[in-house]
Amino acid sequence: MSITILGIESSCDETSVSVCRDGKILNNIIATQSVHVEYGGVVPELASRAHLRNIIPTLKSCLNASQTPLSEIDAVAYTQGPGLLGALLIANSFSKALAYALDKPIINVNHLKAHILSHFIDEPKPVFPFLCLTISGGHTQIVKISDPYSMEVIGQTQDDAVGEAFDKGAKLIGLSYPGGPLVDNNATKGNSERFTFPESSVDGYDFSFSGIKTALLYFLRDHLKDDPKFIEENLYDICASYQGALVNMLFKKLEKAARQEDIDQIAIAGGVSANSEIRRRLKEHEESHGWSTYIPKFEYCTDNAAMVAMAGFYQYLKKDFGQYTDTPMPRMSF
Ligand code: KG4
Ligand code: ZN
């Protein structure tokens, strides 16, 4: 008997719907919101309204493209949290209403676990146990995964997420939002050793990214005092050096965790895993550290419903269903 799961994601600024049949993703439609660009960051109320406008057209195009009538859906999986409350509310209420109308169960999915399960969409899949560095605009974690149902956070940021450090740094440099991809792009033409930024040191496998952002602020302010064209004339090297320091901090902790936990299966997930320097360093570690590394396809790195449908599939096998009365959980933990 085949199992068909509808996945719905609306935790931040991506409205996405996907269909998963027997653990295979049939398709994954993502409606990205451009309304936030002029504000330099995601505006929660605008995100919520855009989800409301997008959710039905996104669902329709997903069902059409995958040739799946609603009658074939066995359960509706949606992101319950963590995320923005107003944004989460849309998938939560929509999924509950749809599941109720279809008389099917709902499945409450944790967005961060879903990012990790994006590694099970395509081949090759990581071998258990593996470590996943989840890096996004809201989260920075090292997670130890023993099987799809046993995930343990062994390290995390104590303040800003690394995506936030990219975006806030980009803003200071004068780049638009989201700045992560722009820093990445400019950095490819720059020298990462030209400038030095202080890398934080925190215990264990934890991270801290707020100090480096302040260091960049003072660094730019001091140089601009003497030379108003400093950023313009040094843009590539500033981006490369700032990005280099962020990536160094990530890899120090990842290397430490891999060594101490004695695990050489290393995965990355979340929007920041699109970063070209992180991808290059990861590949380099296959040779230098004997790691087997796993990076999801680009469309599964940023927020998407395919990972939610995949998480829903695993939860369906365990009959891990929610209630029609369940509410969104903006601070949902593991
Ligand atoms: O996972 P995601 O799509 O949304 C969240 O759940 O946060 O991640 C978005 C984050 C943003 O901070 C964005 O700047 C960052 O991912 N990002 C990048 C790159 N592409 C996206 N950061 C650095 N380099 C990139 N190429
Ligand atoms: Zn995410």
C-alpha cells in the first residue's frame, strides 16, 4: 500500500507545498516573498499576509504538477515550529482545516529536524550515526543523528545565528537583504587573509557570532574616518575576510565534534549551506580529514516543503500524529 504525504511550510518567508509518495518527493513548489527586500529583513506581518495569499495557488500548482488528487493524500504534514508566529499560523490553520475536510491525520513537523531529513530526499544518503551542521538565518546547531527518530543537539549558538551574522554584516557593508549570498559572491573575488576579525571562543561545541559583527562595525567605522571610499575600494577583501572568519568558526567546532564523537559522516543543512566557501571547505575535509560529506540539492537547502513532507513520511510510519487543536510553536525545541 502506498503512503502519500502532503507537506506544507510557512515558518519564515517561503510558502512551499510538496508531495511525498513512499519516501520519494514527487515535487516541491516554493513561492518566495520579495516584499521584504525594501525593509532589509523579514517583516513578520507582511510574511504572514503573503503566506495567506500564496498558500492556495501553491497547493494547486503542487497537486497539478504531481498529478495527485487530494483524495490520494493520506496525511497533511506541516511545520509547527520554530519560526515566526504569524507565519506559522498560516500552515497550521490551513493544514488542520484541510486534514479535517479530508478526514485524514495531521502531522506536526519540527522545522529543524526537517532540515536534517532533507538529506534523505536524494542519494547518496548519510550513514548513521552522522553529524549535521544546521546553518540558517535563525539557527546554528551541530546535531548528532543516530536514526531518523533520534536527534541530539550537541552544540548551538549562544546568540546570533550564522546566517544573521552574514546578513547583519552585509548590511554594515552596505549590501542589500538577504546579504549572505552577496557576501559570498563578492568574497569569491577577494583575499580572505587581507583583514583579520576576532573569532570567538566558547566552550564545547557551542558558537557565538555577535562579537564578530560588532568587530566589523568598529573596523568599518575606523577605516571610513580616514577614507570615505574604504568599503568601495576594498569590498571584495572585506567580504572574503569576514566570511572567512565566520567559516573558520564553524569548521573549528565541526572538526572538534567529529573528532571527539568519532564520527566521519558529516552533513550540512539550512540556507547558509548554499555558501560556496563552506561547500569548498567541506569537500577539502574529505581528503584532509577522511570525512564523507553530504550537501542537499540547492532547492532543499533553503526553506522548502519537501523536507517537511519527508519528515512527515517518517512520522507517519511511527503513527506520530497531531491533534486538530494543536497550535504553532514559535520556539519549538527538539
Ligand atoms: O534556511 P533559510 O532559507 O531560512 C531560515 O530558516 O533562516 O536560510 C536563510 C539564510 C539567510 O541568512 C541568507 O543570507 C543565508 O541563509 N544564505 C547564505 C547564502 N545563501 C543563503 N549565506 C551565505 N552564503 C550564501 N551563499
Ligand atoms: Zn529553515
